[in-house]
Amino acid sequence: MTLLIALIVVVIIVVVYLVMQANRKTRDQGNKN
């Protein structure tokens, strides 16, 4: 059970990190344009 909770937490952190990276990329493209 604890392993499942840890896995869910890791997945959430990865998703948040990817979303932040995507937002940063779109923001950089907007600045270049």
C-alpha cells in the first residue's frame, strides 16, 4: 500500500514538472516572436 502511494506521488511530481517545462517552452517561443 505504501509503495502504491509513493508511486502515485512520483507520477504527480513528474506530471507537474513536465507541465512547467511545457509552459516555459511556450513562453520562450512567445518572447522570440
